[in-house]
Amino acid sequence: MIASILYKKFMLVHERRKEYKGVRMKIRVDPEKCQGHTLCAMRAPRLFELDEVDGHSTAVVDEVPADQEPDAEEAANSCPEQAITLS
Ligand code: SF4
């Protein structure tokens, strides 16, 4: 019984350590390249905001949440100006 509880605690700590080591995808829009096509925000509306005047895009986060990485990649691939950098 005690061994089982200790094992569960060990596994919990082990899983948390793995999370802390996780490297998050970074996202950035180059303002020099962005032409305001708005495709990125259509593909990933939770990751980008558009300027109300010219439609130019900025990323609303520096690090992409893990569950939105596919959206970030799709948005970057959809940008005709290749203004979105993922690293
Ligand atoms: S798709 Fe590219 S060029 Fe168009 S708004 Fe988004 S980042 Fe800018």
C-alpha cells in the first residue's frame, strides 16, 4: 500500500519534470514583411490579432500553447509573404 502511494508520487514528480523541460514553439510576425492579407488570423484566430486599419498582423503570444502548434504551423504555411517565423 505505502509502496503504491510512493510510486504514484514518484511518477507525478517525474511527469512534472518532463513538463518543465518542455520547449515551447515561439512565434513572431515580421512587420516589414506582413502585408495584411489576414490569412493567418483566419487559420489561427487565437494566435493573431489584426490591425483595424491595415489588417497587419501581430502574434498575441510569444510561446504557442502546445494544443495550438498545428494551427501556428498552418498559419505560417498560409502566409504568402512568409512573414511568420516559428522557432
Ligand atoms: S497572412 Fe502573413 S502577410 Fe497576411 S496578415 Fe498574416 S502575417 Fe501578415
